[in-house]
Amino acid sequence: MLPNTYTHRRRWSEFQYLMYVHYSMEECEALCTRMAIMVNGKYRCLGSTQHLKNKFGAGYTLVARVSYPSDGSLPNIEAVQTFVQENFPNSVLKDVHQNLVQVELIESADTPV
């Protein structure tokens, strides 16, 4: 079990549920058919993963891994940043670390994602 994961099982009358608390949305999507989002100890929403994405989703996150050149120098991540900025002008650069670039792509009327 991961350190930031809490699992609780309970059988109550005819109903069975599994409470799985985690910070990774991707892992929860793979394991659950319905999700609840809790903020400050209170449930804020409940539904299928697709319902929550349609209601609260605002775009996509692009994570690009740039390969290292054969000469051992640092990769050219500026080319990736330029490409994303030209094709998605409303994008927001979230993180750059060695050979990884993380960009939030926000949908607008003129540039659908």
C-alpha cells in the first residue's frame, strides 16, 4: 500500500463499498466506477469519472519527454515550448525539469483542444 493511500472496506446491509483515498486521479479512474471529491473534510461532488470531467474539467495536461541527444548534451526543450505556444496560445507552462515539460492546455473558442 502506498503511503498516501487509505483504503477502507465495509459491508452494510446489502450494500458494499470501498473507500479509496488517493491524490492520483489517474489511479482512481482505473480502480473506481464512481468518485467523490472531498474538500476540507466535506464531500463536494459525487459521480462517474466522465461526469466529473465533463462538469469540472477545463482542458488537458500535456507532459512531453524530450530525448537526450547522442552527444550527451541537454535536450532542446525550447523547441517543444515554441511548438506548444504556437499551436495552443492559451497554454500555461506548469513545469520544466531536465527533459520533461508539463503544459496545461486550456480550450478556447479559436483553439479547440
